[in-house]
Amino acid sequence: MNTELVTRLFKSFESLVHREDEVEYWLARELQGLLGYTEWRKFVAAIERSMVACEQSGQTVADHFGGADKMIEIGKGAHRRIDDYALTRYACYLVAQNGDPRKPEIAFAQTYFAVQTRKQELIEQRLAEHERLQARAQLAASEKELSGVIFERLGDGESFARIRSKGDAGLFGGRTTQDMKKQLGVPESRPLADFLPTITIKAKDLANEMTSFNVKARDLRTEGDITTEHVENNSEVRSALGQRGIRPEALPAEEDVKKLERRLATEQKRLPLKEPGPPGSITDE
């Protein structure tokens, strides 16, 4: 496939993308000619094979292949409704995979949408990783606030650790902080939260916020009262998660937050200063 064709196809695919509510999609009628199909019925056959592949992969077909009928002008002001499909990036990838491999346009589309799909997966992964880091930072802040509130009330620098562990038992179905560290393989010197998934980190943060608020609002001044408050708040959060089928103690450990921070920082330094051009261009590595 010559460079001129690659460049033209790359620009064409980029220009045909539609965006609505932050969702990218392509219209099948616009892709038909670009993928080398002169007959709609033959292109529809490729789309139908792609729908089968989508279902077999465990995806919901309607999430990727949407009906998008439209009106076209047929002369003298008359219009006719024609069938069309709104295709997500994943749907386009499947269409390319189920298209005629002899067509150079299909060969290009297979690579183009495979790369774009992988790029989107990486973006979503990075967003999830940044969300986890932000959640961990917020938990550290709420723990610092709760620790300060407890010290102000009790004047005991070790009471916070005892109260937190009992609160963890409320969140993790009877398992203390030490129990969970042992279960998840967390080093003794490291905080449990550094290895928890985002949803559990946020659950602990919410329970901390509730405890800090009620300790001040109810003027709690004994370790017993504050412990009871914290355990109840963690138990309430656990109950809410349980109603959605989530058991915090059953969730696996995730990557050490400290390692995640270092990895993202390293990857950030490796980012190119210029955006890459289309496949085959001299800016590609």
C-alpha cells in the first residue's frame, strides 16, 4: 500500500468521525465508499457479520451498532428514507475485520481501528489510574482531618489507629486492618489503603468524612463513643456497597500506589513533544 493512499485514508477516517455527548461514531453510509464498497448490500453483509462477532465477544450489539436512518434528496424536492448505522470505534474495527481483505482500504482500516481502539483502552486505563491516585490523596486528607479531630477530643496520639482498625472491621465484614493486610499481602510497614481498589478507597474516605462530621456535631468525647460512631459509619457504607453486590473484603489488591505514581511519572517524561502524524509518516516511530 503506497504512502499517498495511507495518508489519504488516514485523513478521511479522521474527518468522518462524529461526536455526540463525548461519544465518537462513524456513519456506515459514509464509510462504505471509503472502505472500497460500491454496493450497500455487500457492505451491510459485512456489518451483519460484525454484529455476530460483537455478540460472540460478549458485548451488547446495541451499544456499538445503532440505527441511524436518514433522509436523502432524490430530485425535485423529494426525499427518501434510507437505512444507516452509527458505528462506534469498536464496531468499525469489527466491520474491518469482517470486510473483504483483498481491498487495500479494508487492510488499512483493520490497522487504523485496531490502533485507535487500543489507544482508547490506554486512555481509559490512564484515567482510571489517575482517579485512583486522586482518591488515595483524598483519603489521606480525610484521615488527617479525622486524626486531628480525635486527638483534639482525646489527647491520645494512638487512639486514631485503634479506631480506624475497628472501623475497617465494620467495612470489611469483621476483618481488621491487620487481617486485610495479611489477606492482600500488604507489607507490614505500608498502609492498607495503598493497595486497595478505587471503590474501597472512596468507601473509607466517605466513612471518615461522616465520622468527622458527627464527632463534631454530636460533641463526642470518649474513645468508646467515637469508635462506635466510626464502626457504624463504615458498616453503613458496607451495607450500601452490598446492595450493589460489592463485598469490599472480596476485592483483590491492586498495584501499589507508590509504584503507580512512579510509573506514571516515568511514562509522562517519555511522551513525545509533538503529536505523531498518520501511519507511514516520517514522525512515526
